[in-house]
Amino acid sequence: MLCKIADLITDIPDTGGLAPRVRDYLWESDSPPDIVIRESDFRPNAWKGIPYDLYCYMESGVHFYANLLHYNGMMLHASAVAYEGRAYLFSGPGGIGKSTHTGLWKKVFGERAVVINDDKPALRFLDGRWYAYGTPWCGKDGINANLRVPLAGICFLEQGDHNDLTFLTAREAIPLVIAQTICGFKKSEKAYYLLQNMETLLREIPICKMMNQPNEAAVQLGYENMLRLAMERGLN
């Protein structure tokens, strides 16, 4: 199946229930694909004890995001919401409340807020700026939209008894980003590209940490502060 994902023509095998997942990304082109995902390259011992469809979904995502590193891109485990032409990512370990928080954005801002990927948005640096993309690899609820939106900020969530936001230096942000992206590559080439792309991301995109409660005040705090710093950096 030929698809266009994150502005990359991608050949995905028609197996394991992948067809309905990629329906919104199908593409027709006479150009050779940028990325070819082969079922023969899947690792049968990597996901023991899970259904075949889920195995194909997980493996195809791993292969896409590993190849994305070669195209000025990377994956971040996050819920990505687009609002007024900018994308904001909320990241952190599983169960921290990423989906809950972007759901609150939809409650506060209504239909103007669109969750473009609820689990693994693709990020690419193109023409001097970072973009967030929806992809078919989007978590158990399948929430995604085939959109490309300029990235304005990344927020790492922490649960707490009040709302408080702090912007991070690149040094402070590095371990948080690494923990929520693909790492542990056996090939040093992959690790090199990941670190190179991370360096650009940390230099260009405001990154913050927010202790929060699941309420509308946390949405306003995150939005107002990330928007302010994005505008100060010229991320219009």
C-alpha cells in the first residue's frame, strides 16, 4: 500500500489489519517510495504474546520511525493538539494524563482544537522549522488526523496538586526527550541521526515541564505560556 505519511511516500505491507489504519494516508504516485516497510523485516520475537494485527501495527511503526530519522525527523511519545495554526505536544510516561490534557483542550477551545495524533506524532524539520504530523501509529484509541502543523512547543506533564509551569534548558530537556522517543539503536548510525535531530529540536522549540491538575486552568496556563515563548522565538 502506497501512503504519504509526514510528507514521505511510504510503502506499507497490506497485512495484519494495516489497511484500515492507513486509509486516510493512501497515495498515488509514480515516484519511488522514500520508505519501504517489509513484513519480512518484522521481528517475530520482539512482541511475544500479542495478537498478529497488533504485532504488525507495532512493527510497522517501529520501522517507519526508524527510517524517519534519515529525513530530519523523529518520533515523540506524546499527544499532539493543533490550535490556531500551531501544534503543541504533551509528553510523559504512560498514564501521566496526555490524552486527558488534550481532551481538555478540545473542551476549552471546541472544534478549533484538533488532536492530530494521540500517541506518536511524527516531527520533521523542513525549510527551517519543525512540523508535527499525524500518522496511523496513534495509540489504542486510534485518534489521528492526516495534517501537518508548525510545531510551537513541547510540554512534559507531571501530576500534582496545583498547576505550575517551568521552561527547561536544553540540558534539562534532553533526558525527558530521550525517554519518550525511540532509543537503544544497535546501529550507531541511527543513534547519530537521533542525536542530531534532537539537537536541532532543542535549539528551535520551546520545551517546558508542567505540574498540573486535570482542569481547564492547566490548559490556559500551558497555552498562554507556550504561545508567548513561541512568538518570542518567531514561531509564527
